[in-house]
Amino acid sequence: MLYSIQIYRALAASAVVVFHLNPRVLPLGWVGVDMFFVVSGLIMGTVGLKEQPREFLSKRLIRIVPLYWAATMAIALLALTTTAFNTYKFHWDDLLRSLLFFPFVGYNGLIQPIIRPGWTLNFEMFFYVTFAIGLSFKKPLIVCFTAITSLCILGYVFSPLAAPLQLWTAPLMIEFLLGLLISQIRFGDRIKVALAVTALGILFLIIGFSVGENENNIGIARVITFGFPFALLMLGSTALERAGVWPRIPLLEHLGDISYSLYLLHATVLAATVRFAGNGLVGQTMGILLSIGVAEASFRFFERPSRKYLQEFLRPRSRPLPA
């Protein structure tokens, strides 16, 4: 695993946490989602192409499902048994569709599951399935690119579409393709080229931040404004790391390790913290620290152990030879 990828995971999760805590501090913190999508494509293009479809899907499910299901069931149980979530009325079909990563319009009119940050996992899982199908062919990248771009075109032609088609045909899926694309580009030891690409990505990001976008927009404008610059930035960064000139930042790398738990659980932690400690400076500081603390505990005592157990449980076992 490239260390720079872990740093981008850390930055992406942190940006989303700060945005959800106080949008005035980081108004465009939601672009961490775009960073996550490009990173996912980059990782799949780096390590996923070496795997068989079944192996690939099992690894991704082991990585994503246990914590997501546990968090979803916990939220559903709280909504069913307490008044802690007075803005959400529990429905069994919502729970089932959430657990199956099947996009649906929630109580707030948005396409999102019971656990709100999980809407991005609907994108992720659809990309994983598409990528796994591509792995069944000789040229998986071409299959994946063709499938996703075709769906995006169909989504544009027949717009507006209802959920789940609205999500499955959203141009935001192209950010995964950008990650796949940059995973196949190599600069060798041409450090100046890598630096130039990195600088260009930063420049385009600055322009994107000055222009801004709507966080609920999943169209092509968002991809161009943020997805493309992030892809350039990661292309340059990974090239610099391969050339041996990327700095190691252990704290951010570890934050990248726990980024999935941080991203998935932070909204619930922040809501509980603000409820009991208020939304002032003290409450917000507690919210950030508790979010990181809960993510650390989740990673150490649930996410990593469950992954290890499932990997061992699903590992093919050789049958003993007959005597």
C-alpha cells in the first residue's frame, strides 16, 4: 500500500468530520467524499487487477460489510426503541435496503441509507460489483470504463431518474474511473514531471474551491471541479512516493488506517456529543476527539478483528488425502 494513499484517506475523512461538525469552519469539507472515490479507484487499479472476481468481491465485502451492518443495526435499534432520533421514523424496508446497499430516498428526501454517511457506500459497492464483472474479462479496465460511462450517458439521456437508477447512473461514478486511470500511469524517476502534475492538481483545486459546488450535486460539474484535480494531485503524489521523495507522516498514515471507522461513525458520535455538550467550542472539540477515539476503538476491537476472523473463516481449506 502506498503511504500517500493513507494520508489522502486521513485528509478525506477529517474534512468530512469537520464539515459535519461546523460547516462554517470548512464549508467545502464534503469534497472529502470525492477524494475517497478517486482513492478507491486508485487502489482497485493498483491491487485489484491481480485478483479473481470472487476473491476481489470477498475481500471488499469483508472490509466494508461488518462495521456497516453493525452500525446500521445499532442506529435502527436506537430509532426503534428510543426517542433519540426524533427526526427519523423506523421502517423495516429501510433497514433491509440499507443492509443490501440498495439506494432509496430517505425520510429527508435524499438518497441515503439509515446511517447517513453510508450513501457513499452505495456508490462504492456498485463500483466494486462493476469492477468484479470486469475482472471476468481479458481487459477488465476497458469493460469497467465502458460500463460506467455508458450508464452515465443513459442517465443523462433519460434524466431525471428515480432511485436507485439516479445513483447508479450518476456522473460521480466517473471519479472511480479517474482513480483507475491514474493507477496505470507511471513517470518513473522523472521527479520534475511528478512535481508539475502535483502543482497542477493543487492549482485546479484552488480554482475549484473558489468556484464552489453544491454538496448534493452528483453531476459532472462536481467531477470536473473536484474529482479531476484530486486525480492529478494523487497521480503526482504517488509518482513522488515511487521515486522515493514522498515524506512519511505516521500520525496521518494511522488516521488513514482508521478512516473507514471515522467516516462511518462520526455523524452519530457528533450528534450525541452536541446533544449533551452543546455546539460551542468545548462541545465541538469534544466531538472531534471522541470521533477519533471511537474510530480508534472500532478499528482495534471490531474492524480489524472481524476482518481477520472472516478472512480465516472464508479461507479455502485443503481436504485431507485419503489413507
